[in-house]
Amino acid sequence: MLTGLRVDAARLVRIYGERRARAMFDATSDAITNLETLVTNEKIECGFERVGHVQAAWKPSHFRAFQDEQAVLSRLFDHPVHLVDRPHQRAEIGSDVYHGLLIDERSAALNPAQYVTGLAAAARKAGACIVAGAKVEQVAKIAAGWQAQTSLGTIAAREILVATNGYTGATTPLIQRRIVPVGSYIIATEPLSESQAAALLPRRRMAFDSKHFVYYFRVTSDRRLLFGGRAEFTPPDAQSVRRAAAVLRRGMTKIFPDLASVRVDYAWGGNVAFTRDQLPHAGQIGGLYVAGGYGGHGIALATALGDLIARRIAGAPVENPLLDTAFPTIPFYRGTPWFLPFAGAYYKVKDWIS
């Protein structure tokens, strides 16, 4: 759970101005704090930790960009981060591939599977009815609100919230045209020795690098290295997971050569969701409530925006800089992301020349 948005602070200021950019950035920090409170109050055992994050510079020019980012965050956002130059970076990350680091102490970590299981239990305790394995096949407006035809039967509802994010389908075409699913893949090593794990990330922070084709990684509580990235653009399935696992293993051993002989025990993939402006959105489209498009920042933000939309549905006055923003469609897009290979080639070139 990282502070900030997919769009960096300087770009937020250029697009939205200082005041609104600050409000949007603060909303992300508030989302992490509110999730921490939720986890504590509901006693959800999910390994929540304020360990902070490391962003690693893939090139020397990226570290210079970190210096600009640090200045913007300090001057306009009152958000301190600190930099570690390359000669001293092994105090934070056991690799010589990178060219310096940006450290943010306010980011947090948890186990997402344990969190969603605990959140479901808390929802049931509060009176919610959760029905798994019920595909929504059609939604239609009726006099009393909405009717949803599912694979298990028909439901009438006063309001509907579409929170399907990277799995938004043709059932809600107006929303599907605004959200692009992108595959994200992860491998997990066998358990490492204490000394091996400590050498990789001595402070156990969340880590990611500055490439467009990003690598992200962390050490788990059982001392495995999770290592993920945008290794494939095709929808996750058994074949794409195998291909992505091979790509990620090569990336992992480039960053951490000492892991060349370490076994990979698990590999998996799933969809994250991107929007045209790379920002999350929540509000109403065609009478349906919607929340999604987190660009990889979804754990805390999805929780926060879900809470805000629920309060609005219940009739409470709710204001937030991430609510009710213009949610643009993507030209010539109807649910099949034909353009992703071209986007992938473009960003590979940017990673090479930037």
C-alpha cells in the first residue's frame, strides 16, 4: 500500500494545480490510515506493517528525477521522503543494479488474501450477505431501481455498485469502455535463510523500480521473495503465467544474482486496471455507481472509495477529491485492449531511452 497515485506528484500539480493535487495526494495517505484503523478495529490478521517503500532508480537520470520529486513532495505536499545514493544503497536493497533510492516511510504492507478474507468476515458480521460464484449476466433499470440477472437467479436492488475493476466485462459496457485490464504476474521463491532474506531487503520494505515495465518485490514473513511485474500483456492463464514466470525469474536474478540457484515455488497472475488518465475514479455512470481503475494502488484506495460510495448510497453527504471526477472513455476501445502490444513496445522504448 503505497502513498501517492500512479501519476507522480509533479505531474499532478501540472494538471490540477497545487491545491487539488495536494488534496488528491493526501487522500491516498488517508486511505492507508483508514485501512489500518479498520484492520485494528475488526481484528483482521493480515500482517499489516508500516514498513515504508523503496523506489529504485533504473538509470542515473531516474535518480535525478527522484531529487525533483523529493523537492515537490516536501515543498507542496508536506510529505518527507529521503534519498539514498548508490554507494550507500545496500543498507536498503542488496543489489548493485540500481542507481540510488527514494525512501518513503509512510507506506505499508499486508497480505492481501488474508485481508480480503478478514474483510469478508467483518462484512458478514455486520449483516452483509456475500454470494460467491454468481456471475452477473445482465443489469436492467426497473421502476424500483435495478434488476440484476445472475447465474444463480434474479436480484432486485435500489442501487448497484460496479466494483469489478480489472475484470469489468460487457455486462456494463459504459464502464468497460473506461477501464483497461492489464496482466500483472508474481513469482515466489522457496523460503530463504535468514541471512539471505536480510541481505535482499534489510528493512523489509516494499520495493519497486522506476521502469515503465516495473519490477516490484518484497520479502514475506516466511522469508520468501515475492517478485512481480508486467511480464505479459495477455490475460492471465496457465500458459501466460508460465511465460511470465520465466521472464520474472530472469529479472529477479539480474537484480539479485545470488538467487540464481534458488527454487521458485509459486507463480500466478491477475488483472490490474488502468484508466485513460491513470487515476482511480468513483461516482456514477449511466445510473450505476462505480469505483475502479487503481493502476496497481488498489488495496487501500479500493477500500476507501468503496466506503465513500457506500456512504453516498446510504444518503450521507460525502466529499473527496477522487469522487465524481470526469471519467473519460478510451477512443476505439470496446473491451478488447488491442492496443496493449503497441503500448508495451512504446514503453519498452521509453525505458531504453529515458
